[in-house]
Amino acid sequence: MSEILKVKTEKSFFYHSTLVFFILCIGSLFVCSGCSWFETKKEKSAEELASEGMEAFAKEKYRKATEAFEKLKSWYPFSKFAILAELKIADSHYYMEEYEEAVVAYGEFENLHPRNEAIPYVIYQIGLCYFEQLESIDRDQTSTRKALDTFNRLIRQFPGDAYALKAGEHVRKCKENLAEHEFYVGQFYYKTKNYKAALKRFEVILSDYPDVRINQDVRRHISMCETELKKE
């Protein structure tokens, strides 16, 4: 009886030992292969992705270009092509008229690479993103102000740069928009006989935008306001 029990015990031990060994083997297989299962498969090199992105960009296939550059940035963050990818992602958003995304991407580039030789271009492009969203003079002028501030920053930081000179061409348009908006609001106040508010708007134009083409009309309206205020 004891022999039978002994045999059963040995069989049970052998069975459990075999089962444990089998489980450990399976576990090792998962551990060893886990990295290859969860690791992103890099099908192309950084140079190939850069070439693919630039080719798509040249053909104005900006969405496809962005996808290639995003992969490059993610897979090879320390590659010599990574900076190119960051810049072309921003450019792609700009040409797709995704101006908010472009501003964010250009801003990130400027923050990460403040001494890069492309910074004047980057600041200019940020200004253009706002400039492309200029509204008519009867609408909110937030984008105009942001464009003007950005172009002025570029001119201050890089006064002799070619992009600063190009920015100067847009500064005049921004100032004219802002001046005409003030004039539009001033005229509204004048028509509603709120002469004090109208006068304030017209005076702001002469003070902040002394070189705009509507200043002759502005001075005439200032004189008209002062005449009406004397009657009160």
C-alpha cells in the first residue's frame, strides 16, 4: 500500500513539475518576444523618410509629407533629419491653411532651436499665418494685431535679415487695416452722436498710425467732432 502511495506521489510530483516547467517556458517566450511585439516596426531609415517627405512636399501632397515627417520625428528623434522634419511639418500645415497648427509647430521649433539659422524664416511664417487670417475692417482685428506684433518682433530681432525686409511690406497693410477699423468704429459713434467716443477713436489713429492714407479724412472727422462737442 505504501509503495502504491509512493508511486502516486512521485507521479503527481512529476506532473506538477512538468506543468510548472511548461508555464515557465511559455512565460520566457513572451518576455523574449515581447519587445518585438510591442516595438514600432521601423520599415524605413531616417534618410528614406526625409526623402519621401520632401518628394511629397514638392508635389504639394502636404498630408502625405506630414505623415512621413511625423514618422521620422517619432522613430529617429536624434537624427540629423529630425530638425528638417519639424520645420517641414509646420510648413505643410501652413500650405494646407491649417494656420493654428502651423503657428504651434513653428513656435515649438523656435523654442527648441532658438539659435537655428532658420529662425527669421520661422518668425516670418508665424506672422504670415496670422496675416492670412486678416478680417475685413468691420470685423474683429485680433489676427491683424498678432500679425503686426510678430512682424515687428522679427524686424527688431533681425533688422538686416531678408525676411525682416519682407515683413516690413506686410506691416503697412496691418497698420492700414487697424486704422480703418478704428475709423469705421469712430464713424459709427459719430453717426449715433456719441462725439466724445468718436473723437477718441479718431485721435488714436493719428497717434498710433500717423502714416496711413486715411489720415486726411481722420483730421476732418476730428474737426467735426470738436465742433459738435462745443455745441453741447
